[in-house]
Amino acid sequence: MLCYVIVMSDYTPQIKKSAKSISRRRVLIGAGTVLGAGALCAGGYVTYGLSQRFARDEMAVIPDHRVSPHAAPRMVVARGVDPARNVHAAVERMGGMKRFINRNDVVLVKPNIGWLRTPAHAANTHPETVAQ
């Protein structure tokens, strides 16, 4: 902020600057300070939000999903012409779906469907295996 004082001596007006003038350097330093403080606050806010969302409580219990190795076979082969029936037969021989998931578990089925191939090429998951 500029402030000018008019001093009258010998009836000759003289103008003196009483405050420091604002230079480009001072504006850039001030803007950088404000932006840096804002970035620091935003980073703290994001970090706090992530820690609240993804941090585990100390008393939280992580369920044990290990399967007993002697309860059922480790690998099963199902052969046939119907893909859906083959999948059902293989899961049943492994001990059924209840062996792997509980009633209230949330399950995501992600079939391999990334290739531009037909089911006859056997490069993707057959659509009938995930239809049911």
C-alpha cells in the first residue's frame, strides 16, 4: 500500500513515500506463501481422510480364510461340453461354495473378458459360467 505525505516547506510541495512500495518480488513471495500453506492444509486434510477410511481399529479382527489342506482336494478337473455344468461340478468336488465363502460375505466375480475372442477360442471366460 502506498501512502504519500505532502510536506510543505518554503511553500514548495515535496512528496515523500512513507511506506514501502509493493514490488513484484513481494507479491510473488506472498502468493507463494499462501499457496504453500493451502497445499499443506489440503494435504493434511486428504491424509486425515484416508487414514479415517482405510486405517484399521486396534481391536478389529481380520477373518481367517485359510482352508484346511486335508479337507478337500487342492485341484479338480471337470470335463464335458457344458461350461456351466463343468464349473458347478468342479466347485462341488472342491467341497462346495460354502467352503470358501459365508452367507453374508460380499463376493465379486471378475471374469477374464479382455480379449476380442469368441468362446470357441477359449481365450476368455465362457459367458455361461458367469451367467448363473
